[in-house]
Amino acid sequence: MAQARDAARDTSARTHGRTGERTAADTAEQTRARDVERALRAALPGGEIEFDTGSRALVTMDASNYRRVPLGVVAPRDTDEVAAVLSVCREQDVPVLARGAGTSIAGQATGTGVVLDFTRHLDRIESVDPGTRTAVVQPGVILDRLRDAAAPHGLTFGPDPSTHSRCTLGGMIGNNSCGSHSVAWGTTADNVHELDVLGYGGLRARLGRGGDGVPAGLRDGARALVREELTRLRTGFPVLPRRISGYALDELLPEKGEDWARAFTGSEGTLGVLTRATVKLVPTPGARVLAVLGYADESAAAEAAAGLLPHGPLTVEGMANDLVSDAARADLPRGGAWLFVEVGGENEAAARAGAEELCRAAADGTTDHQLVVQPSAQRALWRIREDASGTATRMADGSEAWPGWEDCAVPPARLGAYLRDFRTLLREHGLRGLPYGHFGDGCIHVRIDFDLMGAPGIQRFRDFSCDLADLVVAHGGSLSGEHGDGQARAELLPKMYGEEMVGLFGRFKDLWDPAGGLNPGMLVRPARMDENLRFAPLPREPVDVEFGYPHDGGDFSAAVRRCVGVAKCRNTEAGSSVMCPSFRATGEERHSTRGRARLLHEMLAGEVVTDGWQSEEVHEALDLCLSCKGCRSDCPVGVDMATYKAEFLHHHYEGRRRPMAHYSMGRLPRWLRLAAASRTVPLLNAGARVRPLAALVKRLGGIAPERDIPALPREPFTRWWRRRPKQERGTGQQIVLWPDTFTNHLSPEAGSAAVEVLEEAGLRITVPPKQVCCGLTYVSTGQLDQARGVLRRTLDRIEPALDAGLPVTVLEPPCAAALRTDLPELLGDDPRAHRLAASVRTFAETLEEHAPDWEPPRLDRPVAGQTHCHQHAVLGDAADRRLRERAGLTGELSKGCCGLAGNFGFEKGHYEVSAACAEDQLLPAVRKAGPEAELLADGYSCRTQLEQLGGRSSRHLAEVLAEGLRERGGAAGA
């Protein structure tokens, strides 16, 4: 709706008072940006230099509470380009920020000048040396890629933060990251050997022990500082395993070997720009066993953690009950809090023996325990812990929680007492938080329900922060135990170190960067902790939208705020997830869930993206969103980009002509009904086989020229059903078999097969006498007014079945998902919508719930194929897995997304990305499967993609079971 765009922009204008004076400032900033861009293009011919609105909007935030708008982004291709950028920025007096994956939680990966994006090109592993147990890497290397390269040699990089699948080595060195295995393998500073860095002023240095590779001026100045302050440097730093705050100046002490690499690690990009790192690798144990220890509460777990360290565990991670879902809790031992203690050994027997010994030693304090030996089961439990940084952003009642005090650390022996005092302080300030983290190192992560949208809440945030800093210091701790100080805590460093030590930090910074051009406002001479908050420019009133956003109080802005930036969507391998296929296909931030959420955030803010719902930057990013809904389940905070895309497209095209694909495929149910009613299917199929005619149709319909137009069956499912002899079949539960558009008009054989199986199981089937539709194609193309009309007619027609309490079986997974989610979120004011959503069952769920004693035919063959992404995200496939197992269908179906995704893969301009998504998991898995494998795909899109790109036919599970029934019947008759 037009007023929605105006509301977003008007509210932003009211919030910021965009006066003529502000406009003049913007103009001056734009002129400066043009000058810097021009100078960079002259210095880097052909370089990746991006000063456009979309590129800037993508990097305004990291995973913290902070937001700063850069002038532009440069993706350097080599060290010389990094040096050239620094030279230009020095001449132009423009700050520089080195950025990796952008998952920092204290604001240090946001900046106002030029952002250096190291993830695109400087991402090579230059060497792995098993003999010296070292690796040479560029700063953009993703941690998991380094671990993969080291694994064949029995080695790994020890620090492993929960973002290991997307964080970069450069970012880890900048923040001195740690991770769950730090009790065994230490922090990143413990695992660096030599670092090559460039300075803002042209300095080049190779940092290592002794300082031989450090330019004389810097080395001599630092040595003089150390000599002057020997006593302070020897006594002014707390002794604990997770002291991350401030500069590690004590590493330059002579008794520590004057280790410049360690002193630089954790400097948050404020001293120099890393271009290459030589890091240490550690041997990996031959086997690992995970001991999960249950405790009465988090305080009991915290008290026990330090006592486990003498047993040499690899991890001692803590998590309390309030961060664990009901489903996950079923896999954990009895308790109100848990320690995840990993034990290694030369082999499984040795690891198990060590874990059993540890459990015996801990038995007096535990409520229960279990040993997890299988690696797959261990990974499943670790995912609960790793997703906590996202899941902790929502409280049990749905209210928002934020970082800011994400990683304080105290001596491990003080952790229990500290947690009790911390809980008391929360209560005193009227706040709530969900602590978890590295209990064995005394480091606590927590998200707190600060209200950062208004002045009183921001003042409470500030007051609490000051009080908590005092509490941490009183327990002998560090304000940061993993993620750095950034803007979130640097202002409070005098509480921890005193003004004199903080003054030394400033002197050290000035030796490196006297102009203050590297990441200003962080760590030294910092901005206030309550400045530059990411929420400041957002509208204060909900904008006018179409979906209900029931989990966000009806507020689209709150829905967009779900993305906190942990960037799980940037995983380069799907694993057991779907999210985010377009990022894996393109590798571009704008095509990740986070990138799209950032652009929507900036659209609502109205400062960088100023066109509201008409923004072409947002439209371009959302164009390659497959609407797979993977983020709805795989994102730790439940971002639902498919819904946000539909919302955006609705407003973007309101009152305007849409792309032809929206008419041809968005309204597909209408055209298919017309074709069936007019009896022109044979003629249409013949026309589709005439290449010039098919090419014309595809061009007019906005269909990718690379695609074949699928043939239409001669008879839709509903016509087959109506002419079928009427007789009473079955005596069991009566069900409604939903004739969705795809089953009815494109794959009626799946419908007739389902009838055969369901009746064999004793169920009585009814099919709605009039056309019903889930509205999926209208929703996915943002035609939400039409979707509502279709859905209201559907509710009118299905109401008698709802009144009778009949379950509704939907064969096509995306249609079932649309009825479960889109329907009640679009028609939240209609009780029938919620009743229908609750009645929907998949084919397998129907059999499991309403024919539990029925025995499927025993097929005994392997399977390959695709679990539909909407089934993964919304419906779940547990019932399908159990049904396949009972039928003797063995093996796993592919996760990820097939890439066709309804209309997406058929739209012009999407073919390459669609094919790349298919090559991510589905096509390689099918090629790997033997000729005897049954190819399963319940989604029509998945079957079509497999046929068109893989040249293989696949079937709905109902078809395979129906064939098995016929074979079973034939065998019995013989």
C-alpha cells in the first residue's frame, strides 16, 4: 500500500529531523564520496570499488547493536591493492575499516570511511605445513576451509567460534576469537606465529617474536614505552584465560619474548591491516566422545565447570534450560542446565574411557548424564549450542533481546558467584537475559532484553552497562572474553584497567596510526556505548503491511530486526539445512538472508536507501531469493525472507505494471483451469513442441528461454475423481484430499496414486466439489490482494469440512506449507484460516495419524532425491522418514533447494542460479546413486528440475507405494 512507503519515510524524517541543514551535510558527504571514489578508481584500474547505495547499505551493520554508514566498499584482489587503498584514504583523510564476515558483536566491523572486504578475493590458503604444524593464510579465509585443509594431516586450527562456518581468519585475529575448544587449545593469540600487516601511514611489517620484522621507528617507540612502564605492564593485567579487552601490551615484555604477533591480535583493526598470517595448527584427537552433564540450574553447572578442567577436556560449554527448545530438550539428560564436555582420545575406546571417568568424578553434582559417541549425534547437539547466539535474541514471550554484554569473562573458579551476582543485577534493573557460553573458561554469553528503541530504555542500557562493568572487575574479570571491546565496551575500559593503562593503549595506537585513520571510535578514544545504535533511524510506529507477522506483534520493522547478523546464511555448504541457496550460488552478501535483511532495514531507516518500497536495490537483492523458506527454520532467529519478499513485491508493484512472469506464472492456477475447461490441452502441448512458437510464448510470458514448457496431462485429477465409479471404500477416518493446482493439473498421477494408497489403508476420501487453492503462486509473486481473494473463496468452499473436523491431506509440500503459514498470516482475522491451517496434514502424516496399523508394501531399495525446501522449513519430514523406513526405502534425500522453487527457476534471468542450486546437492546426489535407486521428490518443482537438468524421472512417494501395492497384490494372487 502506498501509505506504507510514506509511513516508513515520514517516520524516519520525524525521527531524524531531516532539515535543509541535514540535506546540505548529505550533499557535502556525497561530494566527498565522489572524490574518494574517483581517486580510488584512478589508483586501482579495474578494481572492485563500490560506492553505490546497495553496496554501502549491506555493510552498515555487523552482528552488534551498532550501525555506521560507510562511504564505500573496496574488495582488494591483492596486497598491493590494499596498500593503494590505504594510500588514497590517507591522502583524502578518510578512515579505513578491514572487514571479514561481519559477525563481530561489539560494533568493530562497522565504519564510516572505506570498508575493505577481504572475503571475495584475499581468501586463499597459501600453504599447510604438517612438519611445522603451521599454515599460511590470507585474511579472508573461512575458518572451516582451513580446518578442512588441515584435517588430512590430522591437524586443525584450535580456536573455533560458533560462526566457524563463515567467520574469517582475519576477523578472528582482529578480535582474538576463541570458541568452545579454548580450554584445550587457547585463544587465537595463542595460535598465531607471524602476521604481515600494512599501516595507514604506509608502514609494512612482519610481526613475530623479537620484532625483527617491525620497522625501526615503531619498534623503538614501543620498546621505549615498555621500558617506561614495566611495572604497570607486569601487574596491570588480570590473570585469566579469556582476557581479551584492551591491547595486549604485556606480550611485548622481554620475559614474554616481545611477541608482536600476539600483541597485535585482538587490536580490532585499529593498528594495521592484516594481509597474511602464519598460524599454528594442533593435532586432532583420533576420536571424541561428548559427555552431556545435567545440573539442577546454571549456577550449579557454573560451580562445577572449573572442577572438570584437571581431566583435560576439550570443551566445557554451559547452557541453561531457557535456551533449549522442547524438541532439543528430549535429546538431553534430565536437568535444568547442562555442560557439554568433549573428551578426546587416540581411539573411541580411549575417548569413552576418559569421558566415563570424568562423569564419575562429576557424579555428585549432576542430575543425570549421557555419553554421545556417534559424530552425527554430537553435531546435532553442538548445533543447539552454536545457534544460541541467534536463539537468545528472542525471549520465551517473543520479546527482543540484544548483545552489548555478550562475552564477559571471570576466573573460572569465580563463575558461579559471578552468575548469581549477575542475575541479581539484572533483576535490579528490571532486565532479563539468557546466559550460556564457555563455562570452563569463565566466559558468559548473554542477550538481554534492552529496549533500545527509546530514550528511557537506552539510559537503562547505559546504567546497567556501567554497573555490570564494576561487577566484572570486582570478580577479577575482563569486560570482553571473546568478541572484543569495539564500541560496546571500550568506553568502560578505564574501570577495568585504570586511566593510566588506557592512556598507554592510546600511546601504542599513536605509534602505529598517528593520523587515527584505522577504525576510529573503537577501543582507543572510543565513541560512547549508546551512540550509533542501529535502531535509531527505524520508524517508531508499525508501517502498513499485508501479512500479520504474529510473532513480531504485527510489526514489519520488528520482523526485519530479527536479523542480528550472525550470518548462518553465509554458510558455503548446506549440510542438513536449506538456507541460503542463492548465497551459495552467487557468493554475494546481497543474495544472503542477512544481506536482504540489511537492505530492508536500510529501506525502513530511509537514510541510505531512500526510495522506500520502490527501492531498486532491495528489489535486485530479493529478485534472486528463491522463497525457499529455508531461513524460517534454519536461521537461529527465524527470519522469514520469503514472506518479506512477498510483502515487498506487493508494495513495489502496487498500481504499477508487473513483470510478465507474475501474470503468466503468478496466476498459473487460473490459466491451468482455463486450459482444462476449454479442452485445449492437446493443442497447447502440440504448440509447446513447435520451437518458434514455444520461444514466442516464453518471451511473452517472461519465461527463461533455456526452459522447456512442461506437457499438460490430458485429464486433471479432479475430472478423474468425478468419473471414477462411486462406491464406499474403507471404513476408517474420513479425510479431505486437497486437489492442489500442481497435483490436479500437472501431476494427476500423484493424486490417483495417493487415493489408491489411502484407501488401501482404510481411509475414506472426499475431494472438494469446487476448486480450492492455497494461493501459493499469488503469494510468491507478491499479488497479495488476489491471494486473499483466492483464499477467502477457498475457505468458503472448505468450511463444511472444517465444521466436520476432517483432516485435510495435501500432497504438494509447498501448498501444504502455504496453508499452514501464509494463510493464517494473511487472513489472521478469519478464524477459519487458523482452523484450516491446523487441519493440514502431509501424505505421510495422514497415514501415521489416521492409519497407524497399516503396513506399507515392503520395497527394499535405496532412494535418492529431494526433500522439498518448504517441507524442511515448515512441515518437517519426520513422518516421511518413518514411512520410508517401514517400506524399506533406505538412504537420505537431499536437503538444500532444488533450485526450481515454483516460478523462480522458470523466470527469465534466473536459470543460471536455478541450475547452480540444483548442482549444490540434488544433482550430485542423484548422479552418485546407483541405477537401482528409487528417485523420490514429493514436490512437482523438484521433479521437474530433476527431469529438465538431470534427465531423470522421479516420483511422489505415493506413486512408489501405490506401485508396491499393485506388485504385492499381484504376488499374492499368483
